[in-house]
Amino acid sequence: MYEEITFTGVENINITNLTKDGVEAEISARIHNPNFYSFTIHESDVDATIGGINTGKINLTDKVIINGNSEESYTFKIHSKFSNLDLSDFLKIAAIAMSRNVKVELKGYLKAGKGFITKNIPVNIVQEIPIGKN
């Protein structure tokens, strides 16, 4: 019998590339999978707000395999395009990238699948997160 997979929290954000067009980052997050079989997270539909600035949708760049019967930390490589930001927002994001912590809000879902089974994992997190530097 299937039990819900849960996104339990973000542990760290490592910004790998920041330009006027968008951001690439690695997010370490905990996922709890009570099922005996693994799933692959292959898609996201998550809106992100970083430091009070709406940075738009974040998209996964790589699939992530979630182990069965586990609660582990996984690294998600993501990118987000800054389509609706003005210059002042970009300056704020550049300052945030240099800080130690930032308030991050993530709302949406991750799409996970195994064969013909596809499930949406809800994501609704508001959290103060340490920022790693690359």
C-alpha cells in the first residue's frame, strides 16, 4: 500500500551561479519516503520567494532518486529565471547571496514517479536557511 512521501524541510542553499537572468543553486532538502520502493523526482512546480522577493518558478535540472524506507537529505540542482525582477530586486538578491542566512518560502509540488505510478509531493515551506558559498 502506498504512503505519502513528505518534503520535511530545506537544510542549505548553495548558490552556484547568479546573473541578471537567473540563479542556479543546489538545495539540500530532507525527504521522507515510508514506502519500501524508491521514487524518482523528475519535475517541479514550485514558486520561490527569497528574502521577500518573488524569484518565480524553480525548475529541477537533474532527476533525484529517493530511496525507499528512508528519511534522508538529498541535493536538488535547480535554476530559476528572473523574468519579473527589476534592478532594485536584483541588487537585493546580490546582497542576499552574500549573507549567511535568508528566509525562503517554497510553495508548490515535486512530481515523483515509479513506473506508471506518479505522485505529487506537496511543498509548503517557510524557513530561515543558511546560504553556502561556492
